[in-house]
Amino acid sequence: MSEELKIPSHIAIIMDGNGRWAKKRFQPRAFGHKAGAERLEDVSRWADELGVKYLTVYAFSTENWNRPFEEVTTLMNLLRMYMKKKLADAKKNNLVIRMIGDRSKLDKDIILKIEEIEEVTKFNTGLHLQIALNYGGRDEIVRAVKKLANDVENNKLKATDVEEKMLESYLDTKEIPDPELLIRTSGEMRLSNYLLWQLAYTEFYFTDVLWPDFNKEELMNAIYFFNKRDRRFGGL
Ligand code: FPP
């Protein structure tokens, strides 16, 4: 059975439910986010072991700035800690780490660390982990169209040359194949502005499990679900 199991080459995840997980334990939301960050470490290790090539996770959306200042600070500090750890251990973890989203709005020290981690990990050979930070699907498309329009204005290309592949090359995810499987935890069934362009033909898997409780069995369930789908891409 396992020999025939098709492993999706790219999995995208909406890691939802940290707050509810903490609440159930009478703990502050930060406690849930910390557990969520630990789960991300586990899931990227399992995915790598299974042979997944790309994992794209939603860590902070363009809408998450509307959360209380304290929670935004917690999430940014978790990211700082996460990057420090991965940088120190870049060889051992073998991950290629890349951030998608509008990084220009992040704190300067975070931008510098992102640049460093992308540079240091770019020749690694393991899982490609893309972290969506200050990311919104519509925002990504708007930024891409702006750059493209700018190139038209500067006569680098003609409006009549514009086609799908070209627009894709302006997206944050350029050179990364589209996700084959999307997982959203915590029972919510919506996209929340995630990878709107890239998810056009992706299989969606929703589970009630809260993100900090997501385990290897859950990941396998998502992969079994994927294996049952008949992907036709609009054909017959
Ligand atoms: C959704 O749960 C989760 C987030 C908004 C943040 C996701 C972040 C992490 C899992 C950890 C940080 C990641 C890195 C890379 C360090 P929620 O807070 O909306 O939960 P709720 O819906 O139960 O309130």
C-alpha cells in the first residue's frame, strides 16, 4: 500500500485553532501560538521524511495586524526565535526557507533575518518551506500586477504579451509549483485570502483538529484523502 501511496509534492497549510486550543487549557493565546510553532517543526520534519518537496504555511496574514498589539508582538517574536533556531541549525535541518508576502511592512531586524535565512539555506537539499508572512492572496496579485504594469510602462514588455505564466513569474511564489493539497485545521472551511491564484486546482482537506493537536496520523489522513481524489484539471 505504502509503495503505491502518492505523496503530494507541494502541501499548503492554514494552521488554524491555536487560540481555541489555548482557551481550552485556560491559557493565554500566546501559549497556543507557541505550541503551534512547535507543531510546525514536527510537520515539516514528517513532510520531509515522506518525500514532500514543498510546504507552504500561513503564519501571518495581511489581516492579522488587526489583532491586539500584544498578540502581534507574540507572533513576531516567535518568528524571530524560529529563524534564529533554523539559522543556527541550517545544515542539520537541511531546509530551504523562503518567505512570501509583503515583507516591506515588517520590522527591519526581521527583514534582515529573512534575507539572511534565505541566503544561508538556498543551497540546502531538503524540504522547501515557504512561510507566508504579512501575506494576502489579493495583495500578492496586486503587487504582481503593479510590477508588471511598471515593466509595460518601461517598455520591457508589451501588454499583448501578458499571459498566465508571465503573471506567475511576478508572484511571490515564482518558480514554486502550485500546491497539490491544502490542509486547513480547526473546522473552518474558507480560504482566508490564502494563495488565491495558486490553489486553482488544489484538493482541499479540512479537519476539526486544532493546529497544536495536528499529528502524524492527521497528516497521513490528509494524504490518504488526496490519494482518493481523481485529479482531472478540468479534463475528462
Ligand atoms: C491561527 O490560529 C493561527 C495564526 C494566526 C498564526 C499561525 C502561527 C503559528 C502556528 C506559529 C508561528 C509560526 C512561525 C513560523 C514561528 P488562531 O489564533 O486564529 O486560532 P483561533 O481561531 O482558535 O483563535
